[in-house]
Amino acid sequence: MEIFVQQLINGLTLGSIYGLIAIGYTMVFGIIGMVNFAHGDVFMLSAFIALIFFLILTTWLGISSVVLALFFVLIIAMVLTSLWGWTVERIAYRPLRGSFRLAPLISAIGVSIFLSNFVQVAQGARNKPTPPMVQDVIVLFQGESGYNVALSYKQVIIMVVTAVLLTIFWYVVQKTSLGRAQRACEQDRKMAALLGINVDRTISLTFVIGAALAAVAGTMYLLYYGVVSFTDGFVPGVKAFTAAVLGGIGSLPGAVLGGLIIGLIETFWSAYFSIEYKDVAAFSILAIVLIFMPSGILGRPEVEKV
């Protein structure tokens, strides 16, 4: 029982990171119908930005408070990654918006390859570790076998940050003028433009928000694992996209729910079965769900007007 509870905590933590990345996928797809395959590498870039500035703040500037350093790192990573997201949308995606459907997809794959190779050249191919940021744990209880079920502070931080950000962005989408503009563009961009909505600005802000969430995920990933590599954009990116599809692409709660499910499947499969097949298990669950629920768990079926 104690092993089950511990793996449940680990799975929720990993799923929270996937959920943060998946929100960026689902927002961009919901508004322009494009899968931004460069989003996983934006997440990887933000992890490197967090690593660099954490070392600068703690080693060069001498900030001893880890909480203060993490706060500054999070803000800097969000700003720089958002600027990158805005730039990519203006240069790589906006000129192709009226082109055939595969053109933006090919452009996204090109941006992904460029980012991955740029980081490899700039930072090297080796894994980049960071000193432990948060080490304290809370022992919840001890099982009969002497196994301690622990909840680390970094796991608490990751789950709390995910819950807070989901609440904030759900409010933004549902209750603000930007959210109304996003939902209008999602339904019909031409009609939204006729009604006075600045479609280009709305799409750019969507990319900025998605990149900012990827920055948070990248910082949380670095906090949790303490190491980052230039290859860390592809696999988490694919799994986060899987989470967005599983939860229902276009649904913010669905993205987080899908991320939690993928994280739990991976963690429990690794604990009780062969770790080599954890990805097979996750994608098998996705296939089974989509067979019976083609729109995902919380997705709404598209209604085509004739």
C-alpha cells in the first residue's frame, strides 16, 4: 500500500509537468488548428534558460535564498521564452497561415530541429546538471515494512503551481476579453475579424501564453530532475501532445487531466511492470480511449455546419 501511495504522488508530479506543456499545445491547436511541434523544444529551451540564470543568481550574484532565486528564475524564463514564442509566431507561422495545411506543420518541425541543434551547439551534447535546489521532504507515514512514504517540497511546489496556473488561465479564457477573443477566433476567424477582433494580436498572445506555460514546465522539470539535455524537448513534447489529445484537444482542464493520466500510467507501469514498456502502455491507453471517445475525455465533438 505504501508503495502505491508513493507512486501515486510521483505520478501526479510528473503528470503536472506534462499538463503544463499540454496546455500550450491545446491552446494553439484550439485557436488556429495547428499542432505546434516546436512546443516541446520551447520547453527544453526554457529549462536551459532556468539552469543558466539559476547558476548566475546563486553563484555569481550570491543569492542564498533558493526560494527567491527560483522566483526570479521563473520570471526571467517566462519573459524570455514568451519573447521567443512571439518571434516564432511572427516569423515561422504567420506568413504561412493562409497556405495549405501542411505548410505550418513543416515550418513547426523546422523550428523544432533548429532549436534542438542550436542548444546542442551552444550548450554542448552532454547532460547539464544543477545543484539540488530543494531537498527537504515530508514523511507522511511509515508502512509495516519500514518503507517511508514521503512528499518532497519540490513535488508540492510543482503540483501547487500547476493548480494555480490552471485556475488562472481558465479564468482568462472564460471571463476576460482576451478569452472571448480567443474563443471567437476558435469558432470563426473571419467572422471574428469582421466583428472588430484583432485576430493577429489574439493569436500572437496565445503563442506567448503557451510559451510562458512551457517556461514554467521547464523550470519545474529542472527543479524535479536536476538535469537537462538538448534532447529533452522531443519525448516530453510528444507525451504532452498525447496528453492534450487524450484529455480533449482544445480543453484546458482536459489537457491537465490527460497529463495526469499519462504521468500516472508511466509511474505505475514503471513500478509494477517493465520500465522499458512504459511508453507503450501510455500510447496504448490513448488508442483505446480514442476508439471509444474520439474527441478525448473532456473534448467536445466538432459540429460541421452545412
